Amino acid sequence: MDAVILGVLILLLSCFLYTKWGKMYQKRNLPPGPTPLPLVGNIFHMKRGEMVKSFLEFSQKYGPVYTLYFGSNPVIVLCGYQAVKEALVDQGEDFGGRGKLPTIDQYMKGQGVTFSNGETWRQLRRFSLSTLRNFGMGKKSIEERIQEEVGYLVSELRSYKEKPVDPHHILVQSVSNVICSIVFGNRFEFDDACFRDLLGMFAATFKDMSSSWGQLQDMLPNIMNHVPGPHLRINKHLDNLSKFIEERVKRNQETLDPDSPRDYIDCFLIKIQKEKQNPTNSFDMTNLVMTVLSLFFAGTETISTTLRHAFLILIHYPQIQAKLSEEIRRVIGENRSPNIEDRSKMPYTEAVIHEIQRFIDVIPMNVPHLVTRDTTFRGYNIPKGTDVYPILYSVHRDPEQFATPLKFNPGHFLDEDGSFKKNEAFMPFSIGKRICLGEGLARMELFLFLTSILQNFTLTSPMKFTDDDIAPKMCGFANFPIPYQLSFIPR
């Protein structure tokens, strides 16, 4: 009997403390959300391994702007086009910081163009944009470098002799060669074992970040940093990648000609020398390595994953593939390579590429943002330093912006006359001050790779796919298509 009474008292005390705990958090005038538990926050409200789905379900209950707690830290979640646009564009200065991403923050330490803040970020971004836009990366333009790499890819695909293959590795290698040409000044052969190992580390990093373990680390870093698991491999992957970049930097230093830069690394090294007397400059070896690492992440896995998903979709919808091929033959023909000027004359191709990016949501949660000063948003007080998650998946599935948000439909980007139609809710590269600095390069790559491959091949597969097979698999940081095989049939 005493044990029963004690149990009841403990239960009542727990309920009392939980209620008081909830009221304490409500006084902060943050957006609504589930009451967090001490130490662990809302971790038990999240579905294991389904972070994005959990975010969407919370928005149905608490609205488009709500608060979750990762441990004791509040995170503001934004769902739907209007909420994301109001924060990242209308109040872009307030929401323009880079938030915490614990899976890689231990290694990046707020350095490099993607993960820095304040004046360091402004200097690195301004320099990187200027270099990518104006330098043209040596004697060849960026477009010419992409076209050259596409030529190597087409030759490699022809060598398969229509044999069914998994396109994963060859696409990763080919796309990564574009950024290698820009950053290092040269490409790698497809059979280069060192290159394959390098790309394997990138893929492993993305996979571990998106795993259930990686998601737990992002929510409870103070605990998960001391718990054994695959998430602890991420730092090792990043360390190996950084060592490779450091070796390339040393090679460039030994042969650097300040009057004739060959690649992005040369430009950065020259900038380091020019700014060395400036006490407020952010150009040093650490920021060079971390920026190159960031460029690789943005320019390898995301584009190659988009192309893999694109091929899967086009196999599932042969009528769309046929219509793309017809537009390619009509505008480009068979005797020359596609160029970026063709894009404005190919509305259906442009619409399909946009719809592929909308539908697959490679980075569904965006990279976290940060509130840079105390601000008011929709009547709520959000303190400086609060992390913000603008959920891009919710924008791309907003029924007020897209007629059939859950279905693949190129008509989302076509008007009644068949002309290409922009949609402000299209933001696979994010939006606002933190929009991906490689957007122009990525758009160019997607167009030239896709049109060149469809100009030369018909895509078929011995496998049959369903609508569910082609849909993005919402898990964590990144979405990946299912494994599959296809044949490249020469035209």
C-alpha cells in the first residue's frame, strides 16, 4: 500500500513539474509548439528517422510557424511559402545568419563560406561570387568546362553498349569533375581510384548526416557526441577530405603565378597575399580549405542526386522523356552540343527541370538559419541567436502555390500557351541572403547534362517503377532516389 501511495505522489509531482515547465516556456512569447521535456526537449515527439515528416505533422497542429526544442535550445520552424518568404526575404537581414548543424559544426567551426557568419561570411561570399562569375575559371569558361565533361560522360555511357547499369557512380564522378576543374584546374579520369575514394567519402558524409543517428546528433549534440554510433564517423570523413584539399593547396602554392591564376585555389591564395596586412580580413588557409570543402558539397552530391532522380522520373514517364527529346531535336538538332543560350528557347525542358527540383527536394529542410538580432515575427519575440529551420519541402508542397503538389507535373511551370512560367515558391537553392552561391553553376549543369544525354540516348530500364518509387524519401538532411538500373540506348 505504501508503494502505491508513493507511486501516486511521484506521478502527481511529475505532472505538476511538467505543467510548471510548460508554463515557464510559454512566458517567452515564442511561437507555439509541443511542451519540451527537461534536457531532451521535444526529441520524443519526433518520429525516429523521419525528421521532415515530423516537422510537417507539427505544422498541421501548431500552424506554419512553431517552436521545437532540441535539448534546451529553441528552434523556430517555418512551413509553407508565405512564412518562409516573410522570414528569409521580407525580414532577410534578421534571419540571414547560419544556424547550427551539429553533425558537421564540430569540424567546420563556423569557417568557410557556407558555415560562417558576420563579416567573415560577407567577405568570403563576395569573393566567391566574384571569382565564379568573372574569372571564368582560367582560359575556359565555366560553360565550356561543363560541355567538355559532358562529352567525356557521353563517351563513357556509349561504352556500356546498352547494358543496364546503376548510374550513381558515373554521374557523381562526372558532376564532381566540373567542380574539380573549377577549383583545382583539372578533371580526374573515371577509373582514378583516389578520385573514387574521395567521392565515396562525400557520399558517406551525406548518408551519415541523413541517418537516424545524424538526426539525433542534430537534436541532442551534447549527448550524442558521447554516444558511439555511425554519426561519429562524419568528422573522420571530413578530415580525410580536408587533407586531400590541403595537398592540392600545397601543390598550387609551389607553382603559383600571381599574374596568371589557374583556378579558384590560385585566386584565393592571391587574395591571402593581398589582404595579409589587413587586420580585419578573413582570408587564411583554414577558410580556404573549408570554403573549397563547402563548394564540393554543394557541387557534387546535390547535382548528381538530382540527375539520378531525373532519370528515374523520365523512365517512369516515357511520354515526358519523348516530349523532351522532341524539343531537343527541334531546337538543338543532332549535329552540335547544347549550349546555355538554348535554354531560353526550350520552355518545356526548362519546366521539366524545375519540376524535377521541386518534386525531389534534395535538401528538404534547407541548411539551418540563425536570427542575427532580437526580432519580432508574426507577433512573436524571437531572440538573437535562435536557430531557424525553413522547411523547403513544405514550400514545394504548398497547395496554394502548386496545383498538384504531391504529383510530378511540369505544368506547374508552364502557362496556357506552353511558355515557361516562373513560380516564386520555387526555391531549391533556398532564398534570400543565404541563397546558394552556386545556383547559376548548378542550373547550367542540370540543363547541359540533361539535354546532352537525351540528345544522344533514350533511357530505358528492365525494372518497373511506381509513383511511390519515384517520390522523394523524406528522412533527414538529404533525399536520395531508390537504387535502380537503366540502359542508355544510342539514338
